[in-house]
Amino acid sequence: MADEVLETVEGDGYTVGHLSGLGEGYGFRKIRRRLGVTAFGINAIVIPPGYETGRHFHEQQEETYFVHSGRIEIEFGDGSRHVLGPGGLARVDAPTVRKIRNMSDTDDAIYVIVGGKDGYVGRDGRLPEGEESRFGPGAPPGA
């Protein structure tokens, strides 16, 4: 079995890494740059307990937020607020004003933001020659 990846490793057509290998302390972890992503923007953000970001919006880029750890509140320009815990998701149109607040008084929050414009390609996955299923040998029946 391979060791768990903790630092960025590049291969032929791929890069793997770990959040801890992308920086320390609070703020942005530049996933796009470190992994060589070119089709969309992607960053992780680590915010301290009780921290609240400033309000912002984008001119063109739609964003999707994914909460990795902690609990955040996302507030939109219309005044609505929504709390998201680990696994929580939010999609935000470019011109929609938003801000984030870490709901905890003691724990950091980490969320990942993916952004792009005019991007959905559709389902274009294909099987390599000789493969019959995208599911491995342990897949449940009918998967």
C-alpha cells in the first residue's frame, strides 16, 4: 500500500498533494498554482475562530464553496444567512455579494472555493482500452 501523500508530487499527467503542504497559518492555500490546474480557479482558505471576511463579489466568476472542516456562515447581499458544516456546499453567482464568518469561538474553519466562467463540459469520461467498467472489482451489483 502506498504512503499517504503529504507533499505535492507531480507525475505524468497528474499532481497530488495535501492541504498541509500548501502553506501554514491563516489565509489562502493556492491549490490551482501548486497542482497546476488551468481550467478553473481553486483555493482553500483557513480562517481563525470568530473571523469574518469582508463582503465581495465577482465580475465574471461563479463560485462553489465546500466546507472541509469547521462551521461557517455565508451571508448574501440580500441579507440571508446560511450555516454550513463539514461537507456543506454553496454555489454563488458572480455578481452576488457574499461574506463568510467562522461560527466557532475556538476552532479554525477550512473551506475550498472553486471558481470559473463558461465552463461545464458535460459528461465526457471514457474507459481506457480493455476496461469494461469505471467501477472497481469491489463495486456493488448494478453500480
